Amino acid sequence: MKYQVDHDLHIHSGLSLCSNDPEQTNERILSYARENNFKTVCITDHFWDESVGGASEWYSSQNYAHLAKAKPLPQWDGINFLFGCETELRWDMTLGISENIDKFDFIVIPTTHFHAGNFTMAPEDLKDSTTRAAAWVNKLDAVLEMNLPFHKIGIAHLTCGLIAPTREEYLQVLSQIPENRMKILFEKAAQLGVGIELNAASALTFSPDEADIVLRPYRIAKQAGCKFYCGSDAHHPEDFLHSKATFQRAVDLLELEEKDKFILG
Ligand SMILES: [Zn+2]
Ligand SMILES: [Zn+2]
């Protein structure tokens, strides 16, 4: 059976500082779920757990008390509205979640926030496309080596424009990641049961001639037995407009079936 696009597990509400949109409410997210016949939606605002310490200035106010303002979440018959977060991986491979991890239904971990300056990246990682490609591998590897509840963890936007300052360099970085390294990483990811994200914001928007480069990691992940979930990464209501069509396009291009779906549990 073909993969059914029936969920969105990566959505920012107005509580994320980069959204800060009074229109991006939980009620608006719920109506997006209803409009698209989704069974499950999850809000994943940016989060750095105060119990970890060492937050950047931007993250310091995005603590548990801030995210918990979203609760209680509005409910609707047949829709599972979950409480999650998008945490952060610091340049020294410290993960921004610890004591509060049990309070979340789902946790998105981004390994590709290469744009966030020296909080997420060491300067030597950003020298050129070769060092960026190595950082892509090392960051994913570091997360997969952690002791985490992988059954409720997703790896966000493994491909996305944040990886390099220009489109050309971004595609170069993706091309430079060795096939065998990807294979080993995704085999480990499949074994751990972590979800791999189909991200509608920038990860899966590409022109036809870029398709093979951008889809290569997902094809290798599928081959390795990884499971996939959809995430719009929406920050504003208008981001909801094309997300389902983008997910559908990815599902078609990757020929995903229901057995390839990440089931949160
Ligand atoms: Zn992100
Ligand atoms: Zn996000």
C-alpha cells in the first residue's frame, strides 16, 4: 500500500521566536490538520532545555516554561495533537535536551543548522564544501551515538538550504558526502528506529535537474530500512498551503509505501 500522507510532525507555533506570528496559533494548526485530513499533528517549537545550561542568547528564553504556554492543546475527534519540540545540537555535539525529555511526545533534532553561527558550528566546519560535508556526517553520527529514546525522535531536514550560503555550494556539499558513509549512518538509524524527516520547507523543494542530488540521502535511507515522517516546518499559516503537495511529491519520487512510515510510539 502506498504511503499515506496523514500527519505533520514538525510545525512551529507563534511561540518560536523565528515565527512570532500571532496568526500561527494552535487553533490554526488544528484547522490545517482538519483541512488535510491528518490524523496526527505535532507542534515542535525551538527549544533549549534549561537543565543542559549554556544556551545561546536566542535560545535562553525558549525554555520549557515558554514552550509549555502552548498547553493544553486543542483537541478534535480523530486528530491526535501532540506536544513536541525542535531542540538543537551545539558545535561541541551537546544536545539541548535533557531533564525535560519525558515531557515531550516527539523531539525533532536538526543536524543541519549550519547557518546559526558559532553556537552550532565550529569555524573549521564552515571552511568549504568538503568540511561542510564532513560536518554533515559527524553531526548525524554524533546524534546516533547518543543514548536517546529514538522511538520518539526524528532527524529534521537532512537536506536543506541552511547547509551552505549558496544553492551551488549546497548541492556541492550534498554530492560530496560519500555513499558508504551515508549507508553506514542510515543502517544505524534504521536499527535505532529513529524517524527520517520529509521536510516541506526547503528540504524537498528542488528543480528537476537537482532531484538526484537532493533525493540521494533519502534513497539510501530507504534502502537501509529507515522509516519516514512528514514535517512542514511551517512558521506561518501561508506555509501550510503547499505542504501536503510537497510531501506527496516526495512520496511519489521515493516510491514510499506504508511500511516505510515512521510510527510514533
Ligand atoms: Zn530546523
Ligand atoms: Zn523547524
